[in-house]
Amino acid sequence: MKQIPLPISPPPDEGFDNLVVGPNAAAVQHLRELLMGVGAAAPVYLWGESGSGKTRLLRALALQCQADGERVGWFNADQPLPWVLDESWRLVVVDDCHALDAAHQHAAFALFVDAGTHGVQWAAAGALPPVDLPLRDDLRTRLGWGHVFALQALAESEARSAMRREADHRGIFLSDEVMDYLLTRLRRDMNHLMALLDRLDGYALAEQRPVTIPLVRKMLAETSTEA
């Protein structure tokens, strides 16, 4: 009989200090310094393909803000309307801008205007550069008005370092053979790899076995059968 794993693993540290920067050093440095001044700086927009780290960087920014005792408003394309700005927020974030439908575009535009009026810092992200976003013109123009950073996915060595760091944080031993298997046979974007590591953590605990290639294969086979 399998044990049901208890949620005892420490949550992943998503702050800037636990981040593998890779080719996105300029964006990371800008975000680290964004909230240092008084009032709001120019808006920030991050774009890149899935797995390039957009949401990860926005979360790090939000955590930094909260660590300073400030409040954050977070919105994305799936969040129900209405969207209302709280003037006590230090930061407002809108993720997945490329997926906003007409009603959410209207809400995001109003949120942008209100944030500027009340001195609330704005940060957003999407899969495309502002000029290519399938959005209403006034919102697209404002997303591209401030600082825009194109993010790039981590190279294999950087992805390996990020996985190793997260595995160590969770107390999981990943051998070089297991790491090679994961990085050469599966999708290498960080969203997928971190989600996979999370599943492996629970699966290894339930099986009461260390993480090995046979264990990875068994978990993936069971997942494929369930799907």
C-alpha cells in the first residue's frame, strides 16, 4: 500500500536570491532596483516564450515588495472581473497579457490608468512584444511605453543549475544520470521542469524510494496512462 505524501516539503524560494539569472541579467537587475525609489517608476513589461521566466520574475518582484511590508495586486487573464485598484498597493502586476479577452483588456487599461494616477508601480508580462500583442491599441501602446525586456530561456547548463538548486532546497538528491535523463528527453523550459520536480518529490515519498531513472520512468508511464 502506498503512503499518501504529506505536504511537508518546503515551498520553493521564488525570490531574487534563489534565481538562476542566465541571459536575463539586465531585466533582473532592473526589477531588483524598481521599488527602491519613492513613488512609481516607469512601467515594466516582460515578454518571451513559455518557460523563459516571465511569471517567475514577476513573483520575485512581488515577494520583494511584500518583504518590505508593502501590498501587491496580482491579475492574469483567468482572473474574474471586476478588477479594482487598491490605492494602498505598492505594486500591481498583470500577467499573460497576450491572453486578455476584450473585457479583460478594458479592465487592464482602467487598472493601468488608475495605477498611474495613484502612484502604484505597474509591471506586466506576455508572450509577445507589445507591438505584436492582439490587444486594443490604447492598452498595447501603454504596455510598450515604459521599460520592455525580452527574456530568453535558460541554456542547458543554466537549467541544470536551477534544477539542482531547487532539488537541494527540497532535500531531493538528483544524480547526474537522472538530470541527464530529464534534460535530454523532456521539455526543457523551467515551468515544465519545476512542475515535474514537484511531482517527483511527492511520487518518491509515496513510493518510499529515491529518485532514480526507473522511478522517473514509472511515474511518467502512470501519468501517461491516467491522461
